[in-house]
Amino acid sequence: MPPGPTDRMPHADPSLDRVRSRHPGYPSEAADAVRGARLLAKTLQDHSNGQLAALGLNHPEYQILLALSGAPDGHLSPTELKTAVGEKAANLTRLADQLVARGWLQRRVCTSDRRKMDLALTPAGDALLAQALPLVSADLRAMTDGFSPRELAQLTQLQRKLLDRLHTLAQEDRTRG
């Protein structure tokens, strides 16, 4: 008999159902969704790291190169870059230092405020990104093969909705804090 409207789909982690049976108020559907998002993020990053390793890059480094390549003037402040790639300031500093040491990024004086430094791709960094893009593009196509454009748009919409909610909660925490 096909599942009816009141039947629940099993969770990816059956322990959540056991927790819910012991603690009836536990939101196992929400926990399953959030756990799935965390697992997906980790799995995607691990996969990307494996794909980029042959070029001597990891996923966060690639994201920095990509963000700088897409910057309107070809450079970003550390704060702008931190926002673009979603890294903490300390991680971004470490990653930028590594990329500068490898000759893929350069620090340069900010054009609007000479007291600040911006980050920009070097020609070597641009060439490395040009090598990475076909690999990453093929991988993105392979990962999303079987998804319709509508499904991809829906997935993106749901991810943004969750991110927006997390940003709102963080803002509320800072206000209370």
C-alpha cells in the first residue's frame, strides 16, 4: 500500500526517530534537515578538495581565487573577501598569506584608502584559476546531473532561505548579547 498523507518518510538517521519517541517535542524533521545540510556541506568540501588537490589547491583557496576573479575592479578588501567566501577573518588571513607566499595573490594599497591593503590575483593566480575552472565546471555538471533547472532553482532558494534565517538568528543573538 502506498504511503498515505499522514505517513512520515524515514529519516536518514533513525536515531532521530528514537530521540523523538523519548522526547515527543523534539523537532526530528528540522534536525534531520539541518544535519543533512551539514553533512552535504562537509561532503561537498571534501569532494572539492579531492578534485583540486592535483592543482595544489583546496576548496577555500579556490573560492578566494574565484571571488577575486569576479571582483569588479579585480581586487577586494579582506572584509569584502571574507564576506564573499564565508571564511572567518583568522582563516582568511592564513589562507591569503599562503596564497601570497605561493605567488597566486598579491597585496596592494587600496585605491580609495591608502591606509588599507586589498588583495588581487597575480598573473600566476589567474592562470591557476583558468586551469581549475574546467575541472570545477565538469564536476559541477556531474554533481547536478539529473536535476532539472527547476529543481536546482528550488534547492538554491531553500538554501538561501535557511541562510537568511541563520543570519537573522545571529543578528538577534548580537542584539540580546
